[in-house]
Amino acid sequence: MPVFWNSVSEFVAMGGYGDYVWGAYGVTLMAIVIEVLALRLRSRRLGTPAQRALGAGQS
């Protein structure tokens, strides 16, 4: 059964479930952004594999 909306506000409302749908999208997007930022910070802190190998040999 296809769903058609007559306006953008009907689409955003999603038949009364818009808060849940858009909230879920928002939480998911926020989790992805946080994960990407955490990975970048961890990568910068650890350095590249080549840098770690060079650093380990100097001790």
C-alpha cells in the first residue's frame, strides 16, 4: 500500500510518528558523528603504523 503526502508538513509528521522517526534518525546520526570523531582522535594520538614502527626502534 503506497503512502502519499499532500505537503511537507504531513511528511515530517509521518502520521503522528514523526517525533519517533526523526528522533531515531537524529540519534543514529549523532552516534555516527561521535564515532568518526573518536576514531580520528585515536588515530592522531597513535600515529600511523610506520611512525609507530620507527618510534619503537628508537627506545
